[in-house]
Amino acid sequence: MHLGLFFKLCSVLILAGYSNGARPEHDRHPNRHGDRPEKRTDRKVKRTDRKEIPDQPNEVDTEEPNFVPTLDSCVGGNACSGTDGDIGVFSCIGASACTNATGITTNLRTCVGRDACSNINNTRIDAGSCVGESSCTESKNSEFSSKSCGGEDSCSNSNNLRINENSCRGSGACQDTNNLDVGMLSCLGYDACLWMSGTVVDNGSCHGEESCDYSVDSTIDKDSCMSYASCYDSTDMVVGYRSCHGYYSCGSATDSAIGKDSCLSVEACYNLDETTVGDHSCIGDESCSYAAGSTIGDSSCLDNESCHAVTALNIGRFSCIGTEACAYGYVSSIGSESCIGDNDSCGDISNSTVKFRSCVGDTVCQNMVDSTVKNDSCRGFKSCRSVENSVIGQGSCVGDGACEELLNVTVGLNSCNCEGCCNCTDVVIPPNSCNGLVDTNCAFCE
């Protein structure tokens, strides 16, 4: 009885709860069997100006990253920004040191300094290179080895530049160059190789302020062009081993070739034009300077101003030796071992020929015009000086002043071997004549 009363009481309480607002269970989809709700008209219109997103490849991108730094690289603000390639240890140290570089490969201690290698392209830079503010800016297709390009703007604004170890060191050393190939220990000094183009510089060359600047389409061998402006402003030049040593030596030269160990002194070979210089030649201040259209043999033009300002002179070996020897020569040929002596031997020679072992002595064969000297002749102080329109036979005019001041004279074989004996005009001296006599009239030799 008590249990039945309990169940009736529970039923009354449950019914009372529903009537007091308790949440009844609703159907989760009230409209499933009825009408759909009306479509909203206040929804935002779909954008038609949105940029299309390109289709993305399904495969994974396997391209190398734009910049692959290694240990301790790119130290400084934007030090290697815009680069593409491997950067070695201790590289690109300094603000913007290698900015905008492309395809570079560096090693130890490279690109040190503000903007040191900015805007370079396809460049390989070795250890200790590009040291200095803006030292290699705007270089293209370049390769720098260790300790190169040291100095403010030393390699800036250059194109197709290849630099070996310890080169282009100095402010502007290789600045504004084009197609330049520099060996080791070369282009050292202020503007040493500035504005060079199409030139190959071998090891240890172009040392000194402005030593090779403005040189174009030339080849410079080892240990050459060593001094201030020694090979500056030269064009189409070939400079041999250990040549062009001296202030302005070989400067402003054009279309010429210089052998080894040649052009060694102040202004030696300066302003050459279409001239070939042999080995061990043009040694002495201003020797061979202003030479044009000439050929100078080995070991020739030795002493101050020897072969100075010659034009179309063909000089053999071991010739034109002495102060001012052969200076101002014009359209003449000088054989080997000839024109040897101080004080203008063969100086001012014009339209003449001097053959083997002739014109030996101080002031010998000076002012010779339209004449020929055969082998072993004109030997002695002032011998054959001021000779015009004459022919001197072999073994003749031996002795001091032997044939001085000849005019329209023919000297035969082995003649006029005496001091001051044949000072003649309009005569023909037979062979084996006028030997050992002292006479200035030559009447007895007719």
C-alpha cells in the first residue's frame, strides 16, 4: 500500500515539472518532412575581382635554396643579401658586403667591408678577397682568388674579371675594367690596372701607382711593368718577361712587342708605335722612347737615349750601344755589332745602310745621309762623320776622323785606313789606297 502511494506521488511531480518550463526533447530536423525555409536574400555577392591562384604542382619542390651559407658567414647587416651559391667560412663580413651577387662561391675571409662585392655576377671569390669598401661593386662574370681586390673601389664596376691570389690591391686597383685576367701578385698600387680592357696580366706584374691603367688588348708577361705609369695607356701590346721597369717605361705604347728583360729605365720604350724590341734591349733612360715602325734586335740600344725617336730603323743584334747611339735615326738599316760608341754614334742617320761590325767609336757615322757602309768599316773617333751620298767599301775608313765629311765619294776595299786622311769630295778612291797617309785633299788617290 505504501509502495503504490509512492508511485502515484512520483507521477504527479513529473507532470508538474513539464508544466513549469522544463525543456522537452525536440526533433533535430523539424522541417525534414515539411517545406524548406526561404533562401536568404541579404547574403554578400561573390567577388569577381579576386586574383586567380595558379595551379600548384603536386610534386615536392626540389630546387636548391637561393643562398646556402656555411659556418660563420654573412656577418653584418645584409652582408650577403641577394646571393646565389655557396659562401665559405668567415665570408661576407660587413654591411651589404656581397649584396646582389649571383652564382658566387667564396671561401675564407672574403667580401670583408661595406659593399665589398655588391652587384657582382657569376663570381667565384677565394679566401681573403674583396677587402675594402665597395672594392668589387658591380663586377660581373668574375673570379677572385685569395687576398684579392683589397682597397676602396679596387674592383668596382668591372666585367668579366678574373683575379688570382694577392692581386688588385690598392684603391681603384682594378676598377672599371673589362675582360681582364690578372695573375698572382699583380695590379698592386693606386689605380694600378684602372680602366684596363681585354688584357692578360701574368704573375707579379703591374706594380706601382697607375702602372698599367688604361691598357687595352695587351698581354703582359711575368714581373713586368714595374713602376709608376710604366705601362699605362698602352694598346695592342705584348710585354715580355721582366720588362718595362722604370718610371713611364713602355707608357703610351701602341701596336708593339717587347722581349724579355727589355725597356729597363726611366721612359725606356715610352710611346712606342709599331715597333718590335728584342730581348735585353732598350736599357737606359729614354732609350727607344718615341720609336716608330722600327725593329730592334737583341741586346741593342743600350745606354741613355740610345735609339731615341727613331723611325723605320732596322737594328741588328748588339748594336746602337752608347749614349744617344742611333738617336733620331730615320729609314735606315744597321747590322749587328754596329754603331757602338758614345756621343751620338750613328745619330741622325738617314736613308743609309750600315753593315756588320761597322761604325764603331765615339761620334762615329753621325749625320750620315744617303750612304752605305760595308762590313768592318768606319772604325774610330768621328770616322765617317757627316758622310753624304757616299759608299764606303769593306774594311775601309779605319782611324780617327779617317773619312770625316765625305760628299759624293766612293771608297774602295781596304782604303783610307789612316787618321784624317780621306776628307774628300766628288772622288773615287781605289781599293787598297790611301792607307797610312795623312792628307785631307785626296788628290793623289784619284
